[in-house]
Amino acid sequence: MAAQTKRKTGVKPPWLVGQGWLHLDHLAVSSLPLIVVTLSLAGVAFAREGAIQAQMIIGTVEVLGPEYMRLTVTEMGPVITALMLTMRVGSGIAAEIANLTVSQATTAYQVFGGRAQRDLVIPRIWAGVVGCVLLVPIGVASFLLSGTLAVALWFDVPQEEFLFFRHLDGLDLMCAMVKAVLFGAVIPFIAARAGLAARGGSGAVGQASAKAVVHGTVAVLFIDLLVATVVAMLRDGRLG
Amino acid sequence: MVNLLNGLFIPIRWLLPAARLLRRLVGVRPDFRETIYQLEHFGYQSILIVIAAGCAVGGIVAVHAATYVANYSAGELAGWAVGYATLREVGPLLTGLLLAGRVGAMNAAELADMRVRDQIRGLEALGLDPMPIVIAPRVYAAAIAGVALFSVAAIASLVTAVLGVTTASGLKLMPFLYSLHDGTSLSYLFVGQAKAGIFALIVGLLSTHEGLQASGGSSAVGRAVNNAAVASAVGIVTANFACTWVF
Amino acid sequence: MSAPITIRNLHKGFGDLKVLQGIDLELAHQEILYVLGPSGTGKSVLSQCVLGFLAPDQGEIFLNGEPIPEVGHPDWLSWRRQTALVVQTPALLEERTVHENVALAARHALGMSTKAGDRRATELLSALNLRHMGKQRAAGLGPGIAKAVALARALAVGATTLILDEPTTGLDPIQGMVVDEAITDAVRSEGVSALVISHDLESMKKVADRAILLYAGGVRVQGTPSELMNYDDEIWQQFQAGRAEGPL
């Protein structure tokens, strides 16, 4: 079937990942500055606020370290990275594909034997998964390092007392990676589907982009909830 | 490396246009009927999706709060954790990012479409100023809708979080509600609302600016939405950072 | 009372290309004047000069007896509203209703209250036989109706002179008729004057009080439609007949 598609259209089937690499540059490499900057700012805000509250409620900031680390790795890092990617990449993919749809380029492609639904969506999902898996650790690192610096500067907590790596376990890291994979798959999928559903003119392109961002954001939040619940149940021993 | 260095200027690059547009809006009286229409469009039509997102946020807070109760036997702190996270910290940030998509992207899409199809030029050709007719109503409606929608999201988050924590951790509802009441200060609500208002204003300003910059065809509309979504998200994260020093 | 538009000895060129060479023209009160000519004869350049978007190389243009203010002049906006341009693409606010498009213009141009703006919109839509379309969204309108609504909007801002750029181009005969009737109704009921840039002879015959033909930078022929029908001029005959062979 792959050979047949290539003979008909001259285009290699996308599950060979070749095309995915093209999208990886746009998705991951170009998003790197955005992720580093926004996660760093968010990390400082979160750490500072947490430290103030810890001082007020408990009387000390040192207890914040382990939980800050766990929340960053399992929650804030992956989720904020994914939300930034939804804004940047999700809307971009939807706009790009919507443009092809409203200009009937996808129809023409299908007339010549191509399968727009598969060939436009799958490479982007590949790129999304790989990109997110690469970017989430970078986002987590930015969030952690900036928060640690903030707490060290304003609350005199040395970094070795704040960065409690030994409090992280395999389940936390698995949680982060599963989220990265799921986010990376769902963001381009939703965006591509929104783009393919566009009907009309320039207005439809805008609506598709907006829909991709909204649906992508809600999907990220619900996937986050689902994975967090499963991990909590695993930790509890209620699952497996 | 150059990209990373350029990235450091991202917040400034996005927030300066917002400040310029805000200055232009000073003294402009928005068309009342248009503002009501946009309020319904941005606010009322977003309620369901905000409730859904609020429930998701509440559920996430509940999962983590229940973990603290289990790990540290800190039942008395669960109420504080839920209140703090949903009202003051995580709730406003995640709701703001949702609004960046729901309101910001939509606003930019509509304005960009109006721009490329000369609807705004049509007003100018008749000597009508688009500022009070098209621009100001959208910015004000986005800001007002943002504050109102945060309240909706906060209620949804709180209810979900309370139900989630009491179900998952075995804490009884009434004692938990007392701990929520004792641990949560009214300032959390005010800070959350203030943050939501600031975030919503930033979303309104940046999405309006990006929408009005569109020129060309349908690809320009897509670019405007993309820029608006990214700009709004960066603006919110930056404002959240600044708010830690103010509130 | 000064004429709405007075043009004296208008010259306009772009580099070596002389487009308008000594145009003299006057649009009278409540008159519908058609400016005809094949493509490239300077019809649009003439309208751009009248609207103040292009500065003449030579000559004078007066609107209601006053020279055209420059862009940025304090009176520019109010002058802009008096001489309204209705372009080929109606550029209505598509997400609003027909009624709201017109009412909004009245509210903002003339400082009317919401109720007064609504009343004025109803009045104008009735005058142009569009009242039944009031609740329809502008996005779903046929092209002729959309142009008629654009006309109503132009009247709502207080325009006393309308400049219509190819209003019936690209429309089928029925949609074209809608526009023709809207122009006539606007002039008769609101007392405005209209300068119509066009090459639609059928529309001219139905609607115009007077018409001119531009050729080689000047006014080749002018007269009422009935006068022009039998006008013995080679250029005019070729244009009227739509023949490819000839000086045009």
C-alpha cells in the first residue's frame, strides 16, 4: 500500500516519519525560546508565591522544596509547556491546514490519489510527540531553575535544600513523560482536524485556528486530570 | 543561541503594543450596543467551556490536595491548599490561558477577517472612526468578560475540588468546608479576580492589536490568530510574574 | 447654493502618462451624473482626485463651493462624511444586521442617541425599499442588496454627495436593478447628488440625469441619455455598440 501510494502520488507515506522531521523544526526548535522564557517567568512566580505562603502558614520555606519539585515535574512543567505549544503550534497547524482546505488544495490532492486526512495529520502527530517529549524536560528545567534561583535570592534557601531530587520517584517521571506524549499527540491532532473542517473563506481560517486553541487547551487540562488521577491511584495501590 | 537571546525580549515585544493601544483607548467612549454584543459573544458564549475547564482545574487541585492529606496527614491544610490554588494561583493562570484561546484567538480571527475584507476600511471611507465602533467595545468586553468568567471558573473549580478531595481522601465535607473557610482569606478571591482582570485586559489588547495588523488574504488571518494566541499567553505569564510583587 | 462638485481644468498624470488633461465638470444639486468610459480612460483617477486621495497636477476641485481639505486637516473627517464613497465591495460589518449597519453609522457620524439612530436607519431603509431586510445579517445578502445597504449607510453618515465606483459591475441584471433603484431613491428621497463611475450603459439609460464620456484625458461627449442616444460621434458610437474595431 505504501508503494502504491508513492507510485500514484510521488509522496512517501507519512508513517515513515520522514515528513514528521520537517515539522519537528517548526514545532520544537522554534518554540524553544518561548518555552524557556515563559516557564522561567512562571517558575519564579510560583516559587515566590509558594514561599510566601509557606512562611505564613507553616513558618518555614525549606518544606517547600520537595513539593515544589514534584509539582513542577508532574504538573506545572508539562501543562504550561503544553499550553504554550497549543497557542503557538496548535493555532499555526490549524491555520496552515485550513488555508489548504479553503483554497481546495486538499481536494485537489485527493483527486490525485493522496489522502489529505492521513498525510496532513500523521506527520504532525509524530512531530508533536517527539517535540513535546524534548520540550517538556526543558520546560521543567527552566521552571525549576528559575524557581530555585528566586527562592535562593529572596528567601536565602540554598539550592541543595530546595532541589530535592531524591523525593522524585519513577512514578513522577513516568507521569511527566506520559503527559508529554499524550499532549504532543493531541495538540496537533485537534489542530489538524480543526483545519480540515474549515469551510468558507478567510473567516473560516481564523475560526479553525481559534477552535484549535480552545479545544487543545481543554484537552490538555482533561488529559492532565486523567493522568494525575491514574498516577495517584497507582501510588495509592488502588490500581495494579 | 541567538534565538534564545531574542526570546528574552519576547515579553517586551508583545507588551509594548498592548500599552500603546491602551493609551489610544483612553477617553474613547465605546459604542454601548456593540459592547453588549461583544460581551454576549465573548462572555455568555464561553460559559460552558469555562465551566468545563474550571472542573478540570478543580479536579487536578483535588488530586494533589488529596495526595498531601494522605502523605502528610495534613487534613487541616487541605482547605487552604484548595482555596489558594483555585482562587489565587493556579486557577487564574490556567483560566487566563484558556481565555487567551477562547477570547483572544476568536477576537483576533474576527478582526483580522474584518481587516482583510476591508470592513474596517469601509467604515473609515465613510469618515467613521473604527475605535469606538469596533476596537474599544472588543477590548472592554474582553476585560469584563474575563473577570466574570473567572468567577464562573473559580466556582466550578472550587466545587469540583471540594467534592474531589472529600471523595478521594475520606475527609468529611463539613470539616473540610470549615478548613477551607479558615484557611482561605478573602484576599485570595480579590487577588484572583484582580489577576483575572489584568490577564483579560492583556488578552483583549494584544488580540485586538494582532487582528488589526493583518493584511493579505486568509493566510494573514491565520497568522494573526497565531500571533494573538502566543502574545496573549506570553502576556499572561509575564503579568502573572509581575503580580507576585504587587499582590 | 454652490454646486456639490465643481471641477475646473483638471490635469493629472503619472510620470509621462497623462491621464486627465483639462477636465471641466459640474455636478448639480440632486443630479445623477454618470462618468462613462472604457477601462484606462481615467474614471477612477477622476474619482480619487474628487475624494482628495490624489492631488491634481493642475486645476481646481470644489465641493459645495469649498476647496478639498488635506488629509489631516481638522475638518477632514466631517468633510469625508459629506462626500461619501461607495466602493465596489460594500464592506459592511457582516456579523451585524442590515439595520444595525445603518443605525451604527447614524449614531457615530451624527452623534445620535440609540433610539434616534434606529429611527433614522428605519427611515433610510424604507426610502430605499430595504426595510424588510432590516433583521437580516449582512453576511447573507446578495451583492446588489449589499450595495444598496452600503448606500443607505453612506446616507446615514449625512452624506450630501455620493460617489459610486462601478456600482453595478459584476452584478446580474436583477441585482443591478436593485442598485439602480437604490441610487434613484436615494437622490429623490434624501436630496443628495450622485456621481457614478461606470461603464454600464443600461444602468446609465435608466438612472442618469446626465452622462459624460471620458476619452484621451478629456470629456468627449456629454448630455442627457436621450441626447446621447443619437449623438454622432465615432468614439461614442463605438463605445455604445461595444465594438472592438475602431479608435477605442
